[in-house]
Amino acid sequence: MKVASVIVDIPTRQTDRPFDYLVPDEWEDVVQAGMRVIVPFGTRLLQGFVIDTKSDTEVEKLKPIHSLLDVAPVLNEELLQLGKWLTETTLCFMISALQAMLPAAMKAKYEKEIHLIQERIDHLHEDVRLFFGDRTVVSWREIEHTSLLPLLQKEIAKGHLEVVYRVEEKGKKKTAKWVELTSTAEQTMEAMNRLSAQAVKQKEILQFLLENGPSFPLKQLLEETNSSLSAIKSLVQKKLIVEKEIEVYRDPFADRTFAKTSPLPLTEDQQRAIAPILAGIEKGEHDVFLMYGVTGSGKTEVYMQAIDAVLKQGKEAIVLVPEISLTPQMVKRFKGRFGSKVAVLHSGLSLGEKYDEWRKIQRKEVQLVVGARSAIFAPFENLGIIIIDEEHETSYKQEENPRYHARDVAIFRGRYHRCPVVLGSATPSLESFARAKKGVYKQLTLKKRMNDKALPPVDIVDMREELRAGNRSMFSRLLFEKLKDRLEKGEQSVLFLNRRGYSSFVMCRDCGHVIQCPHCDISLTYHRVQQRLKCHYCGYEQAVLHRCPSCESEHIRFFGTGTQKVEEELGKLLPEARVIRMDVDTTSRKGAHERLLNEFGEGKADILLGTQMIAKGLDFPKVTLVGVLAADTMLYLPDFRSAEKTFQLLTQVSGRAGRHQLPGEVVIQTYTPDHYSIELAAKHDYETFYEREMLIRKKHGYPPFYYLTLITVSHPEATKAVAITDKIVHYLQKQLSSQAIILGPVASPIARMNDRYRYQCMIKYKREPNFSSVLRKIVDHYQQEINRGELTITIDLNPYMMM
Ligand code: ADP
Ligand code: ZN
Ligand code: ZN
């Protein structure tokens, strides 16, 4: 008897355990851990993951597996272990962890097919070849219940066949038409001679295929030989050539060529930094390295040379970069060095495109993945290095279940594969820098910028002074003078506005009433193009108002998005300046981001104005001025990391100026010029910032001195939400040690969302061995209310969002 332990796709506490199913005889050799199956559950049929197989069970009435979704495991042994670990460390359901590791296309509706792999056709088992006949694709349904299944599975394992999930709508495999000669060169030449004298084009095509074939993409062939489809059709009719469909990957960079680059001779600093990494690669040792070096100090070059060493060993590499800095420039650097060995994974790809990249990894067609957070789950089996660039970025933390941090996953995988994990940053997170100081991570330092380019001088402008001097504009006199100067010299400027705290809203000028969402405690956002007001939390929207709902006044003021406002004011003050605005509105279309940047790079504008999205990775030679319009917009958010985030952002933005021949300058406008995060960012002084901030964290008991967990309770009734949070706090007080600090209950910073009231409590602790089980008990206790949909309890261990 063969029994499969299956995790079913119902994310609830009661179903968060393996259920046993009988493996029908016909699939006995087929079913393995890591495959997805359909199983009967109650009265339903559900998807599930086989996580284990065994020969016995205590379950009495064993139901059989209904059908198979995979013939080969989609999760390997390592990823199954990782899933278990995610469940334990983030308190998520096992099913959420398993699903998080697969591309979204595999969760969508799809048809499964088995494809022949042309190059391997000679190796294919006779019976399988007979079964395919002259087909190259058979549908899964056709083979599911035949005796051929075990054989097919072996062929898949050997790489002779492939399983393809044909995702409906946009996820379809993309094919291109090719043509191919049907006979040998000699026969073709004979045939050419027999063609009539008028068939010039046909002869030309055959000649071309003899030289460049035997097969060739149709479209290109037509272009190269300057012929029409009718010539092709005649040749097909004469059976001299055939047309066929060949799969092409939806490669978003397909139409681009990348100039090949070679490794640069490393500087002494770089050599010192790379040596221990190379030693780790050589010996197969796991260590975590923190590579601390300012922007432009040559970190990326070090990454690439370390990856080179890994690929030479025949192993694989993962490079994580924040979504926002996964710019075309970044992709170009890796594609330029590693060519077709690279897969790129980012959120700009469609479901199908992501799935294609994932398949390239699974088929071992690529050895390197460059991608955002979820690329950490790339199904490589022989990892040689994992690199996380800009390791301090909070986007590495996933804000939904499983609430994992990519850094922790990287370290899990690094340990498993015994390979180095490299964290790089100019402004490391306090947690990581503290670990490096304690020797938990190994610190590598790149002190200087390449070419010894000094970091640009930074002026801090006190906007209160401007106001006192009668300047009500959003540009200080200094910044305005400098902008004008650049314009005259034909140099470029970048203006940066932090989006947060600047979202557009609607206010009555008579009574000060701000239009709020009726379901959430948050003001509605004004969308100028559509003339609508929208809630960014629950999706509520309404038409714009022309009369104040509170006092009936008609003096309603629409505050456009920050960037729109700045653009308008620029138009008044510097009408001759050509401005490119980059924000969510102007970059929502696919490819818009890249197009705008290219235009700026080509000098089609004088000023690039934007939000966070322009803070990173940009590298334009003619930019000599960077202006930060309001440095303190996020300083007072209810978040203990607000000073750290402000420092990181200002440092990053300042790094954009003067990276090349022309010297750069930075102007930071602020209402709090004395704040240490602003002062020290202006001095490019990370280490002093680190010391100051550590003192504050210590004093207030925040990470890295304490661990933090945030519990958020939401309920349609405010009194219920308070009462439950209160009970949880009392329970925690009894269960945890006296060292743990429990804060709350308090209303969340966004106290109501989607008509649900939100309360929270925060736990600070150093060592609580029973913490996980205590938290699980809390959730178990409220299971019924949670299942009824009234109550939600969100537990975030190590939160990055405090709202
Ligand atoms: P970071 O990743 O720290 O910002 P980069 O690796 O991008 O730094 O390096 C900054 C610039 O210096 C790049 O243009 C890069 O090509 C160049 N560079 C890096 N290493 C070297 C080297 N060893 N010799 C010459 N130029 C280098
Ligand atoms: Zn009013
Ligand atoms: Zn709302």
C-alpha cells in the first residue's frame, strides 16, 4: 500500500496538517513528495501538495487521490523543508508557504500538456514515441488514466519530455513560425535546378536555407531574402520546405541586445572584499557577509565576479534587488556579463512571462536569477551563492502571509547548500550592521567610490527660514537659483519628493473638513484625470464634490499629488524648463518607466521629477543637481524605523548626483534641519548615524536590542476589537516571562479599515522559548469567530509596517 500525506488548499487552522490519501495502484510509481494532486475532501474536490509518502497509515477509511496535477515534483526536498520552516517561523499555514514558493501562473486555471522536446526525440522510449505519433503535444487528460503514465514520468525525469502548464488568457506559450528544408542539401539543390526560371525568389529562399538553415524563423527569412509569403507557400506545396511552430519564450528583453562586458581588474579594496567570498565558494562553506560600501564603490562588480566563480563550478546563483531598483540599467549589467545564463523575475512581467522564467530555471537553462523578493524561491538545486543588494530595503519583507523576510530565507538556503550569502548596502539595516559588529556576519568594507569621486556636497535648507523671509513657494531660494543655473548650463537636475505624507486630498477651505472614506479612517485620494475620489485601503470611490459635506461651502480645494503640484509650480517659475514627471500616475502603463528614463537619459528633459521610484539605481552623467523637496515627510510616521528610513533615503538620493565627470551638488529642504538623520545623511556619515540610532533603540527597547511582534485585531464592532485585544494582552502577560514588554491595547494608526475597527498590541521580548506556541493558542482560541469571518487576528513577527 502506498499512502500520500497531503496538505490541502484550505487555509484554516483545523486543516493545517497533512491528510492521508491512498495512492491508486496505477500511480504507485508516480506519486512523490512535492507533487500537486486533487483529492476528495468532505464533499468537495481540492487541490493539495503531497509532502510525504509512506506505506502505512492510522486512518481507517482511506480515500484515494482523485487525480494528479503534476507528474514531476514542482517542489524539491529543500523547498519542502523550507516550507515547513516558513510555517514555523512566520506562523502561517503550510499551504500558504507552499504556494508562495511557486509562480502565480501555477495557481491560476490552466491546462496541462506534455510536450516533446525536439532535440531529445532520439532518446525517447519507443512506446512513448508511438503514442505521440506525429504529434508534438498531448493533453494531460489523455494520458492521465493510461498505463503509460509511469513510463512518461521516467521520460520527463530524464528530460525527454516536458510538462507545460498552459495558463489561460495571457499565459499561453508563445510560438513563432519557422520553415525548414525537407530533404538533404543535395536533393534540395537538385530540386532547385528543376524549378522554373521565373521562380527566382523560391530559388533564393532555398539557397538561403542551404546556407543558414536547415531551419530559420519565417519572419526574418522574409526580411533577409526580401520575399513574399506566396513564394513560401509555393515551396511548401512542392514539399521542399515545411512550416512549423517553435516555442519562443516571452522574453521581455528579447528585442534588446546587451553589449558583452568582461570582468574588470579589481581594485585592492575589491580584492580584499572578494577574497573571503571566493574562499567560501571554493570550500563550500556557508557564511553571511555584509558588504558595506557607498554607492559607486564597486559592489556590483564584486557580486558579478563572485557569481563568475560560482558558475565556473557548475553551480547557480540568486541575486535579489529591490523591485524599485530592478531598473533596465541593472538588468543590462547582468545580461551584459552573463548573457543568456540569466533569468529576470520582477513584478512588471505578466503571469505567463514569470512562469516562463521559472521554467527556464527548472529546466536548468539558466544558472543565474536576478529578481525581486520572491526570486529567493528560485528552484535551483545546486546553489553556489545568494546575493541581496540593498539589503536594508523593507520591500524584502512580505506584508502578507507568509510574512517572511527574504534575508532569512536566503540564510536558510545558504545553510542548506553550504554557500555564501552576501548582503550589500551603503546604509545597512541596523540589525545587520549590529550582527556584523558582533561577528555573526562577516563584514567586508569598500571604503572609496570608484575613481575616488568625492561624495557630493549637501546643503540643508531650513524651510521655516524661507517662510519667515516671505518665500511661500515649495522651492527655497537656494534650490531655485541652482535649478536656474543648471538650466543655463544645459546640465540636468533630479527633484525628489517623498510620496508619503504628500498624497492628494480634498479639503474645505472654510471649515477645514477633509473628505474621508466612509469605511476607513483615512482621507480619500483625489485622482485628477478621472475626477474621482478614491480610498487606497478599501477601494471605495466617489465623484469629486463641489460642496463641503460639513458646512456647505463651495470653497473646496483639491490638493493634487505632490508631484503634480511641483510640476505646476515649475511651469510657472521656470517655464522654459522641460520636465519629466515620474510617479504612479505617469508610470502605470507597461514600459512607461523605462521610456521616461530613456528620454531623460537622451537629454530630452532638463528636470526629472519623481517619487521614491527615482531614488535608486539611476546613473546619468549629466545630472549635477539633486534636490529633495521635503526631507521630513516620513520622519514623524508612527514607526520606530522612521529615522533610519529617512537616513537611508536621503543617502540614496544624494548618491545620484555627480557620479561622472561633472561634479554634483545636493540640496535638502526640511522643516527639521537639526534632526540627526538629516544632518548625518548630509555628511554621508553612516557610522555616526548607526551609533546614535542604536542608543535610541536601546533606550526604547526596539530591535536590534529586542525582538518585536505586532498583533493586530480587527472586528466590525469597536467594542469587540478592544475587548479581544485586551484579553490577548492579559493572556500574554500570564504566559510570557517578566522580561517581555507588552504594549496595548491601542487603536492602530489606521483605526478603521473597510468598516472594521483595528486594535493592536506590541510585544517586545528577548528570549521567550514558548512564544510561538502561546501565539498559536491565541489563534486557536478564537478559531470559530475567525472562521465566521467576523474576527481577524494578524500576527507579524518582526514587523516592518506599523500601521
Ligand atoms: P556599486 O554597486 O557599489 O554602486 P558599481 O559596481 O556599480 O558600484 O561600480 C561603480 C562604477 O565603477 C561602475 O561604473 C563600475 O563599472 C565601475 N567599476 C567597478 N569596479 C571597477 C574596477 N575594478 N575597475 C574599474 N571600474 C570599476
Ligand atoms: Zn466646510
Ligand atoms: Zn476605505
